[in-house]
Amino acid sequence: MTAKTIYVDNNATTAVAPEVFEAMTPFLTNLYGNPSSIHYFGGQVAKYVEDARNQLASLLGADPREIIFTSCGTESDNAAIFSALHLCPKKNKIVISRVEHPAVLNVGKELERRGYRVVEVPVDSKGRLDMESLQSAVDDETAIVSVMWANNETGNIYPVSEIARIAHSHGAIFHTDAVQAVGKVPISMNLSEIDMLSLSGHKLHAPKGVGALYVRRGVRFRPFIAGGHQERSRRGGTENVAGIVALGKASELALENMNIETDYVSSLRDKLEKSILESIPKVRINGDPEHRLPNTTNISFEFIEGESILMLLDQFGICASSGSACTTGSLEPSHVLRAMGLPYTAAHGAIRFSFSRFNTMDEVDFILEKIPGIISTLRNISPYWKN
Ligand code: PLP
């Protein structure tokens, strides 16, 4: 074990910010009441849930009544899509992108099994959405279009406002999975046409197990989880008060720190990327550098396996991610890199580094000190590498 962890896997999950931990702790200790209780002890807690709703609404430029707290980003995505389909029983088509997170892609697979037509819009070699295909896929049969705000693997940002307009021109609902965008880029729902937006606490320095769904006022919504009257009868289940308070505080901090995200965090990412490109041969950046999250880079080290790179990085305490679905045991490149048509030798050697405001330039320097040696060690034993 190394003494220090260098955590550059912030698109997987983030550290709980100290202020967030402090804000949520009373609700795990003294203030454990149920916000729905009639007695003062429980009822007093409801105010904190509403404060959190206001904090999150400010981050999104939304009305607090447009926020429904959920358990995670996946639940929010499911809730949005199933609601739209239920409320438009005459329409049986859904349009998504090929690079969605499994929280949307696998809803698509399930809907196909149930007889819906699901169109996955392709992307180009930089992961940019094929807008012409999208235009022709969306028609009057389409109940909902769901395209992510930002991609978790490449950081690519998609033209969600434009896509919302296309959806609306055919009377379809537009939902965006903004799990990777919220807290990293400014969002103003009051200036947009987006109907529904999903987010998740653990991607913005709140804990795991809390998320939210934004539903624009006037857009009809059918609860995904039926039950009690919580969340104005839009999401049954006793509220995860500590998690909700944490998400509220994390939202407040994200708003305060938005400049840090765009300036400081991107400077860490840019330094890493630039130095790697300069010092290591046969390297490529995957994605669209012009429309990208400030914290993410996805780099292919050609002719070697991403998993081997991760293992050697791990020996130095450096935590990053690869683009392979290694959980399947197949080391298949991820669906995102495959959709981009990356050559085999590049797709297999893809590593994602994702930063947060808690990373430092010293950490970037440490990674830069270690990575050239790791790459040349692996290339020297790679049957595909010819120097
Ligand atoms: N959508 C995107 C783009 C994600 O990156 C993730 C998590 O990695 C999710 C949805 C799922 O969020 P959660 O882990 O809160 O269910």
C-alpha cells in the first residue's frame, strides 16, 4: 500500500466535501425525526429538506417546486423516461444517443423488449452527436428524446438546448441525464427548454444514495415510485434527509466554486494532457476538446491494455479509470469508444483521468513523473508495439 492516494477518478464518484459532511451529520445523530411527523421533533426536519431544495434550485436556475429528490441518477433517469411514456400512450418511440450511460441505455433495451421502438443516434469519431440522424429520427411518434448533457467517459458536452427544440417541434418531451454536468458547468433551467433533468449527489461532493429529478412546471409527471405523499406525491418513500441536506450543501458549494471548476480544475486537466502529448509517443485524446467538461480527459496509449496501465498506476496510489467493460470479463472496449469507432489498438489503451477541486498541481506532477515509465514498461512487453 502506498501512503497517499491520488484520486483522479471523480467521474466515478467524488469525495464528500468537509462542509457537506458537517451539514449532514446532525440528521444522522440528533435530528433523526421523520419530516412527515406531526410532532415538532420530526416536523422541524422538513424545513431542512426545503432549504436543500432551494439550494439545489439555485444551482440549476430552477424553481424549488421543480425539484424531486430521488435515490440516485439512475432512478431519476428511469423516472423521467417511464413517466413520459406512460403519459403519452399513443406514442411508442423513444430517441436516445448511442453513448448514454447504462442508466438510460438499459432502459432502452427494456423498452425494446416491451415493444417500443428505440432509436440510438450515432456519434462521429470525436463522439459528437450526428444531428442529422437525430433530426430524422425524431417524429410525431416520438414520446421522449433523452440525450445526456455530458458524457461520463469522454466529458463531451452535447447541444441539449438545440435537441430540446427539435424534440418540441414534434411534441416530444426532452430529458437530459446531467449527472456529469451538474456542479461542473453552469446550468440555467430558467433559460432553457429542457423538460426534465437528472442529477446525482455523489458526483458533486455529496454522498452516494441521493439524487434529484428536475421536472419543468407544467410538464406532466407520473411517479416512478408509488407510495406515500412525500415530494408532493411525486416520489413515495421517507426522505433520505441527511443525503438531501448534503446535496443541498454540495449544490451551494458548487455554485460558489463554479469559477474554480472552469479555471483551476481545467488547468490541472490541461497540464496533464499537454505534458503527456509532448512526452509520450502514440497517444491520442478521445472526445471533442472544444465541447468538453473542464475536469475530464480520455487518453489512449496505443498498443497496450488500459487495465495494465491502471494496475501500475494503482501501485503508486493513482486512481483512474479505463474505457473497458472489464466487469464482463471480456476486456471489450466500452460502448462509448466503440460508438466512436476508435481503432482497436487505441480503444484498448484508453484511460480516463477526471479531476475535482480537491486535486493539486503536485498530484499532476506526480502522475507525470510516473506515467512515461509505466507506458514504456508495458510497451516493451507488448506484442503489438514496434518502436
Ligand atoms: N448517468 C451518468 C452520465 C453517470 O455518469 C452515472 C454514474 O456514473 C449515472 C447516470 C448513474 O448515477 P447513479 O450512480 O447516481 O445512479
